[in-house]
Amino acid sequence: MLTDAPSNNAIDCGGFTLSKNAIKVLESRYLKKDQNGQCTETPADLFRRVADTIAGVERRYGAGDEAARHWSERFYRLMTSGDFMPNSPTLMNAGREMGMLSACFVLPVRDSINEIFDSIKHTALIQKAGGGTGFAFDELRPTGDYIKSSGGTTSGPISFWRAFSEATNAIQQGAFRRGANMGMMYIHHPDILKFLHAKQDLSQFTNYNISVKVTDAWMGEFIEDPDSPHVVRNPRTGQAYLLPRELDIWKYDVRSLIPVDCVEPPPDAAGAYYTTPALCGAIPAEHAGKVYTKRDIWRIIVENAWKTGEPGVVFIDRINAKNPTPHVGRIEATNPCGEQPLLPYEACNLGSINLGKFVLDACTPEARVDWDRLRDVVHASTRFLDNVVDANNYPLPEIERMCRENRKIGLGVMGFADALFMLGVPYNSDEGVEWGEQFMRFINDEAHNCSEQLARERGCFPNWKGSHWQTRHNRLMRNACCTTVAPTGTISIIANCSGGIEPMFSLAFIRNVLRGQKHGDKPLVEVNETFRRVAAQRGILSDELLERIAREGTLAHIDEVPDDLKRVFV
């Protein structure tokens, strides 16, 4: 029954309990299996396997067996208590032959056929182990541009993007989970119209999120004069163009565009293509009113985002202003979910703290946060993630070098909506925003305090000299980055909490997270446990109520629910 308490809807796993939904996810994706697909380990075995592997790194830094056992037990309790959960590849692969523990990668896509297909091969190596990949496709020359080696013309970045997408489709058939990607393109690439419309057909590029990279210069010009012409530039030659309005979006190529002179010089020999081109003088009179303006491009972005949810907008200059290692390289893409900007060949391992676990006297007037225990878990989780950098088996030597030299980790949160429920705070309130700021400021500060302590014990990350940590902050740091906020799609199911910092879109719903798995479709019925407990205390819990919530998605129109619960459980 939907009204069953968690203890009646769970399985004992060596002294702790997991919900049946968590068991389904673990059995489908995470637990070791034999050649017949039968699980050969229990969830308790999985968490012990992960804890032992990650704690084993302590010996590399001089710890004895007793200290390593201490950290193994500490890491085991972090996970089995539901306080913290690492990203899926760590759960899947730690202590196993594959050994790849990172979730997020960015790969370069260079403008040559060999390098393009090298990146596709590298994508396969990463995704077969459960990693996700991000790409910037804007270095590729535009459709119709000249190819010196053959004397022909190129089919353009969208056609190569399709090859990346099909590779992911093939890989995911035998992988632990569906492949995920991020595709990005500068707003001033000549093929930007094709890129912005690429996902209007929802059957295309289904394994990709897409985002358009907007520069500060473009945004400033748009705000100052929205009807100024939109100028694009060939990344190969530096030639600038205007986009005629009569273009057929799917058939045009660079030869269809209107060449113009620009203020900026063409890209340098290294292929820099970062600045938005600006017209040198006024638009030619014969083209006035006949070319795409910045307002037109922005409208396309907004309308497509409203219709399909994409593209996203990435303010790339803002990201690079916060790049902690600008002396190492420029950031041009993020991981698939967008929370982790990374350098080419860089990866990041993530983990999330379940905030709902730190609310004392939940759902009472005395509800409060146990900040001391949260601090302890932040420090243990930061140490865990730093150890993952060393325990990781990287799929490429370029990735291993970049990761070991920057040592980026991403400690985040999940269960934020649950924590607000327990504190009696509406998610859609100023107080809810203030709690979000308070939680993340505390976690960010404590993660950096722990990273500084680890730097004193183990040394700074190798690229520390020249980084912002040296030049701006003069602070020792073990990790170039420490925190992020991931969506936590499946690990939040394992931890039985709300995902990331997202609101609960419904207090009861059907989740089809395992759709497409070789085990068949397995819809998971989910009911928010905090609401279930409060509704039971108030005497209003029933299967009929939960079914109506799942159907309507809200409490707003259900008369039997008291107004104070409607205010909090939004």
C-alpha cells in the first residue's frame, strides 16, 4: 500500500535499511552480477567495497592499517546512514576491474577528422564505465567551408554532433546506465541557427542537453541595441558574416552568408575564437532590415527553451572569470548537467550530503539544524572525494594528468526540499532562499577549510602555483574546486530523499527511472516520506489521498489537507 511506513516497505541490508525503490535501482545498475545477470553482492557488500577502496588511499599518505580501517568504517557509515552518497560511477566501479570513479568529463572537439573521431572513441571509453561527457562544437568549421586536404567542403558541426550522439546510443546498450552529454556552441558561430533548432524534433539528440555560450560583449550589445545585426564568424578563417533572413535553416551554409568587415582581428594561430565580432562601421544599406538581429537570435533561444526546455544559456565569460586555474587553460564546456565547468580532458568526482538528515526535532516548532554534525560530515565527505582522485582509474592519460594536477572535487547537497519540509519552511518563500544560502555558505566554507587542512597534510594540488588560490587568496588548497550542486537523480533514490536543491514537483508520483534497462520497464511509486509521516500524524493519510496527489500534482485543491500543510508542502 502507498500508505505503508518506510520500515514496512524496506529491506534489511546488514544492519541498515533501504527502501524497496532503492533496492530496485541498486539491483538494476550497481550491484555486481555474474554472467547470467544474477547479483553476487548485497547493498551492504557494495558500500563496504566502496569504503575499503577509498579508505585504502590513506596508506599512500603514510597511514597505517589501523588508520585505514578507521576511515573505511567512517566512509561506510557515511553511506549506510544516508548522510552522504558519492556519484554513481564510484558506487558502480570502486574496487572492481573497471575502476573509473568520476561522473563528469569534458572532451575537446578539434577541427580535424582524426581529432573528431578520437573524441568519439574517448567518449565510448568514458560512457561504457558510466561517465557523462561535455563538448564544445564551436571549433569546427561551418557547413560548406573549404577542406584543403580533399578540395571539398565540410558537412558542418551538426553532422559530426549527430555522429557523437549515435555513438552514445550504441554504447548505452551495454553500459551501466544511459549515456548523457552536453553540447555547446558560441552564439557567434555561423551554424548557430541550426544548433538552436536542433532539438525542436524531440526524437533527435535525446542523449544531449544543449546550451548556447553567450559572451559579455554580445550581451552588452544586445542590451544597448537589441536590433543591431547579429554577426557571426568562421572559426577557421576569422571572416565575419551577417545571416540573411531568407535562409533555409537546414540547408544554408557559410557561402550563403553576407561577408562583412569586423573590428576584431581574426583568431590567432592557436585557434582562439572567444570574442564576439563587432561590425566595422554601419551595416551595408542594401542589407538593412534583411538580416538577423540580436533580438531575433534571443527570441529563438527563448521560444525554443519554452517549447522544448532547450537550449540553456551559459555565460561563458563569467565562468572563466571564476576559473581557478586560468594559467592551465580556458573553460569551454561543462558536464552534461551543467553544474561543473571543466577544462578539456578534465573530470570531476561528485558526492552529495542529504540535508534532511541534519534536522533535529523535524516537523515540530523546535525544528533546527545540527550544524556541528553537518560540519563533521562535510569534512569526512571532502576527504572521501579527495581520496577518490587517487583511487580513480582514468580512461585516458590526458584525463589522468589533468585530474591529478587540479584535483577538482564537487561536494554538493540533496534533500534540500525535505529539509525545508522538516523545518516548516515553504520552498517558494524568501525564508526558503535564505536557508539555501545558509546551508551552502556553511558547506562551502567547511569544505574549503577541510581542503586547506588536507593541503597541509598532503600538499597542494600541483597547479596551485599560478592559480587563483595563490595569486588572489594566498591560501593553501588541496583541491582547485570543492563544491557544486548536482541533480542527484539516482543517488537521491538510494538515499530516499528529494533530488539536489530541486522542489518536489509532486509529493506522490510514478518515477520511470529504469525505463529502457535490459530488466524491462520498472516504474517506481514514490511518496515523500516527510509528508507521509506528517499526514499520518494529522490523521489524513490514505491511499486515496496519495493517489489524488499523484494525479493532480498538488495539495492546493484538496479540502481535507489543512492550510498550514498546503503552505509548507508546495
